[in-house]
Amino acid sequence: MTPEQLLQESDLCVKCGLCLPHCPTYRIRQDEGDSPRGRIALIQGVLSGQLVSTPQLHAHLNRCLGCRACERACPSAVKYSKLIDGIRAVSTQQGDSIERWVRKIALKLVSKPQLLAIGMGLLQYLPLHHLQKIRGRKLQRLIGFGLNIHRSIVWQATYPPIGEKVGRVALFLGCISQFSDQAALLSAIRVLNCLGWEVVIPPKQSCCGALYQHAGDPVAADKFQAQNKMAFGDLPVAAILTIASGCGAHIKEYENFPVASYDVSDFLNQQPWPAQVRLKPLPQQVIVHDACSLRTADTVYQLLGQIPEVELTSLPENSLCCGAGGINLVTEPQMADALLAAKLARLQTSKATILLTSNTSCALHFAAGIRKAGLNIEVLHPIQLLERQLLDNDHPTG
Ligand code: SF4
Ligand code: SF4
């Protein structure tokens, strides 16, 4: 969007404030500048030249998690996400310079886990007492994030179906999830193979570009989009499947993408379940955290509800972001921790021993918080639980 288009879009906001109770950053800070209405007013002020761009103003804009809860609540259908992405794109050179560099480095490292893995390797040569001196919360968060990065595995180009073939799908690996969520990707392959789907993994696929788009770098985001169009565009597949809902939501917004893309749970929910593929009963409570980027009806509940005896429960206040949106997990650790604390308090009073979430950054954020709080709760992607409950089928090799 051009600055003029952004200004036009922001003028659609009638300042009714109906979005405020839905905004997680407003809930924590109780500051109009950290609400959707306040941020829209700041955007209008900057674009119309009535407000000077200051580090404080950018701090309000940067704290937005991009959860889009305000969009869902807005009766005037203001496209808030376009506004916040747009203002970040036209003002990337403004705001506090140290903060800008922190965000740039975090973006590079988070979206290129290979770099983070090299950094983590070098950190191992630092004596422990030096590591313990690292006080900065953002750096600590980045290191914590890096500890979840596993060695890359060699993906096969094709994973054949077990039994009669019903079709072929392509799997999107994701820049972070192929290192931090390999178990979920392998589970997706196994479940799909068991249901008769051949799974192909195009080697030239890249990051989806979402992190760059939301951090104000649409040029880089467009390059990733073009690369993925090349990698997936001509494939004779029924669908492209994603396991990280943040990537999935962004790929769905690609312009003129020739193949339909689905979150793996959404896709499986639409497929007939063959009678010979049986699921083991799971007589326990499983709690579901709905990622902001996957709010499609009751997809996960319907899919996992096929497991006999399972008691699926929604985490209370599920419509409120857990704080891990975008790169905020690293760049806004205080906000991320405050939002997670309320969720952990709810988990503490539940009987659940498994928490499900479909987004990579939510999973990392919850897992770290649960570990720190000493709770006995395992964090899984829904597809991992489904795979675990499969009876009598062969594993594909990873
Ligand atoms: S609900 Fe929509 S119109 Fe009302 S203040 Fe929020 S963004 Fe503006
Ligand atoms: S996207 Fe989320 S954090 Fe940002 S203003 Fe809207 S509700 Fe608040």
C-alpha cells in the first residue's frame, strides 16, 4: 500500500474502541498508544505529517504482536494488519537506532536458523561463567530460541504412500520449523502416507516471507514469495500443506499462487478417514492453544476428536495472543512473558499433561514457560498427537 492508500484505510477507523478489549498489548499496558485505535491514530498522525516520528511512537507500533484480534472485532472492517505492515515498511529507518538493529539482527537470525545454529555452536566455546553473565533479556531469549534449533535432516524428495495411493501433496518445511519442528513434519508425512497420500518436498522452497512482511520489508517478502512460486508452482499436486500456522496464513495470501495451500489439520479434516487406519484410545485431558494464525472453525478439535476417549479442552481466553507473534518473542520479551504468565496460570489449574498448538513460535514460547514453571505438560503439534495414536502402520524414514 502507498502512504496515500494507508491514510485512506486508516480513515475507515471510527474510533469506536470496540477492538480495545480484544487487544493483548492494551490489556497488559492499559495505554491508548498500545491499543489498535491508538496505533491507528499514530499512523494517521505520521502519514499526515501532524506527528513527528519519535522512538516512543515507534515503540508503540513495534509492540503490536500482529495477532489481528482487533481486525476480527472491528465492525468497520478496518484492515489493521495492512496498516501496521504498511507503516513499518514506510518507516523502517525511523525510531530508536539500537532497537532497529536489534530487530534487524533478530529477524535475520530467526528466519535463517542456519546462522543461529552457527552462533550457538560458537557460544559453546564460551566458558559457562561468561554465559551466565548474559543479562539482556532479548539476548537470553535469542539464545533460548537457538537451543531449540536441531541439526538439519536430509529430506527425501518423495515419501510414498502406504497402501493404495489416493493422491499427491507437497509439504512446506518452513525456515524455522524445519529445524525446530522436525518431529511435527515427520508426523505429518507419516499420517499422510498412512491415509494414502504421496508427499513430495520440493528442495528449492524457501522461507514463506511472513516475518519480513510483518517487520516492514515487503521487498524481501516478495522475493521469498517468488522463490516459492518457482519451487511449488508447476508441481502436479492436490495441495501444498503447512504445519506452522503462521507460515500457512501468509502463504494463503500469496497473489496468484497456482496451488491451493492448507494447514495440515484443515486438509486432513476434509479427507475421508479410511476404516483400516485406526487410532488408539487416549483417556486423558488434552488442552488446545488456538494460534492467532489458525482460527478456522474447530479444525483441530474435529480432527483430534476422532481419537477415542480423548477429552479435548480449549485453553481459557484462547482468543488472546500468547505473546509469541512475529519476532516479538525475541524483541518484546517482557510483553511476551506477561501474556504467557496468564496462560500458564490457567494451565497450572488444569489436569492436562499435553498442550497442543499449531504454530512454531507459540510452541517454543509455551515450552520454555512450562519448563521454567516446572509443569509436567508436553507441548505437541496436533499432527504429532494424531501420529502417536495411529495403530499398526509403518514409519517413513526421515
Ligand atoms: S473497532 Fe475498528 S473502527 Fe473501532 S476503534 Fe477499533 S479499529 Fe477503529
Ligand atoms: S494486531 Fe493484536 S496486538 Fe496489534 S493492535 Fe491488533 S489486537 Fe493489538
